[in-house]
Amino acid sequence: MTWEITKEENLIKVIFDGRLVAAVAPALREELLGRIGEGTNLLFDLGKMTHIDSSGLGVLVQVLQKTKAGGGKVVLAALQPGPKIVFDITKVSRVFEIVPTVEDAKF
């Protein structure tokens, strides 16, 4: 998996490409948690994410918790059918705001 992170004012946009699994979860966790500050909002573009496992879900949930604690918001955009099944089965989809496209994300 690769990811690209850009920042504009208080918005961090992360574009994922590939499989968000245990092999990459620690590095992603460290990088994201290190960038979150007061009032930070995050937009995860999942249009190219092909798979996610429990480790990947754990990273996203930790980021969500830290972001909310700092007064920010997390939005997931363009969740694909394969990964969506994992979100739905684990009920993690209930804790995230999920929108169809990046353009639909509102902060």
C-alpha cells in the first residue's frame, strides 16, 4: 500500500492506494497520529483502496478518536465495495461519516 498526504490549513487529505493491512498499519499510524493537532480535520480518499484488515481498521479508528478529541472531524470518501464489506461486517461503518465522493465531503 502507498498513501499520499497533503495539508491545506486545518484539513489533512490522505489518498490510499492498495491494501491497508498489518504490514503497513504501524507506519501509517505513526505518520497520521503525528500530524493530528487541535482542530485538525481529515479526509480519507479510499477510491483506490482494494482491501482492509483489522489492523487497518484499528488505525482508522485510533485516528478518528484522536481527531474527535481535538475537536476535528474525519470523513471517508469513495469507499469501494470490497473494503465496504469489512466496514459493514465489523460495524465500523457506524462510527465514521462515509460519503460517495471526495467532493461530497463537508467540513
